[in-house]
Amino acid sequence: MLPCPSSVRSQSMQANNWLISSGGRRGALVDLFRESTSPVRSRVVVTDVSRLSAAGQHADEFELVPRISADNFLSETLRISKKHGCSTIVPTIDPEIAVLARARAQFRQHGVDIWVSSPQVAELGWDKWDLYRWLIEAGYPTIDTQEIAESRLVPFAGRVVAKPRTGSSSIGVLIVDNVESLRVSALTDDYILQRFAPGIEVTVDVAVDERGTVLATVPRRRLEVRAGEVSKGVTIHVPEIELLVRDMVTSLPGAYGVLNVQVIYDPETNSPKILEINPRFGGGYPLSHAAGGDLIGAMLRSKTGDTASETWRPGTVMLRYDEAKFYADQEFVLSPWS
């Protein structure tokens, strides 16, 4: 049983209106935010670029927004927040992190907080080469990495991983036994090369308050991954991982909100190495929450200076299964091919 900010307090919380941006398939996250101020029920608004959003149909309110690259994405998101009285925006996908990070001060002038880190942290989450250089300069253990130009001249020996320096969901990742079979010359210049690191992949969910204080860390082992997102996982207790992640996140230039950090851990050497940071809720966060690691509640209570702790449970297993949201859509009745 491990310490983590308590999800239960004698004083009841006030209801809150949340806006989950780019909700997509995250119906479980909608439920967790809706219950975040229990016994008082909060309202959840979901925005998405597509009307075919399961989380949107599951939410209390659903609004369509322009694409993140559109000039009016921010103004529409702010308008919807004010329309529904949302005091907090929760980003969920990588492409919107930097955009919302740059707008955080502007939104706060309108009384709307965004659980997003600084633009510098957003960039470290987006660009794996920049993150590697920052980790090396800061003295944190990570995986040996080369830019593709260097790997064409003096490549790593042995098994390697090639991946785009930007992007997410494991898109474009290649794992080969040696560089010769990779055809490095055929890779685009935005690729990086990493030595293959033996070990177990662990994701650590982290909550950070406005002062940069780490409120909670909950590690979970990824037992099975589907389309870049964990489908089977288990919470684990490894002090070396938690201490490393807590120290690293504290050193980040402006971490705020809920983040997840990906680590590779070698049980034989008892040594964790940092792979990536994602300055947003991870897709597997519901597992940490189910284990007692209520990071949403931790963030809410931090606003009042409450940092008391309770326990989260190692050995909590998540096995995801398919669910569906059903609703009537008149547009398909009028035009089946739209």
C-alpha cells in the first residue's frame, strides 16, 4: 500500500464544469471527471473535430471545434468553455498540447485554467531528440540516441529502434536486429535512431501542482499495447522508478497538470531509463485511478493546499474490452453516404 493524495475528504468538493478537448474514444475519462467532486456530480463538456466521437456522445455536452491548426481553434475552445461555465480544460492528444500551452495565460484572464505544462515542456514531449538532449544535459539516464544524419556515418551496432523524432502512438516505429537491415539511407531526415534497451516498459502517471510540486506518482506496467495505447496493464511498486520520475518531473521547466512518463526498467540491473514524456493524461490513466491514485482529486485539492495522502494499490490489473456508444444521427438518415 503506497502513499498517494487522498481521494476522500471530510469536506465535500464543489461541483466543477470540465472541458475535455479532443475527447475521441475517452469515455472512461469522461466518467472519472464527472465523478471527481462526488457526492456532488460535475458536468463534462467534450469537444472534438468529428461528430463521431464516443466521448462526445457520452458527455453531458458535446461541441464540434475546428481542427487544431485552424486560426479559430483557440477562440472557439474559449467560447465553448465560457458558454458552459467550464473552469478547467483538459487536453488529451499530443498535437494540441503546444497550442494550448501557449494560450494558458490568455485563457486564465477569462477565468479558465488549462491543465497543461509550459511551452518548453510541451516541446520536450513532442520532440524526442530535444528531450534526449535535455535529459543528457540534466544528468538523467536515458537511451543512447542519434540523429539520422549521424547514424548514416557512424551507426549503432546491434539491435536498434528507428522512430520519427516527433509524433505519437508508435506511428512509424521500426525495430531491427542491425542497422544494415534498416536501410538508414531510405529514412527521412526527421528520424532518430536509438539503441534497443532490454527491459520492461513502465508508464508513470504524475500529478504536478502550480508550484511545480509533484503530488503523486503511480507506475503501471504495460502488459499489452494496441495501436500505441495500453490494453492490459498492472500497477507496480518500484521505488527506483518513482524516485527517478519524481526528480525528473520536478526539474522540468514548468510542468503542470497530469503527465505520464515512459520508462524502460531492467530488473537485472535495477536501473530505470527515461524514454519519453507526455504532458497530458495517458490512455491508461483509468488504471491508476482504479488503484486509488486519484490524480484528478489531487490536482483539485492542491488548490486549497491540501497534500494529505492515502494509499494506492500495487497489483491492480486492467483488462480492457470493447464497449460501444449508440445514438441516433439524423444526418445519416438524410444522407447515408455523408
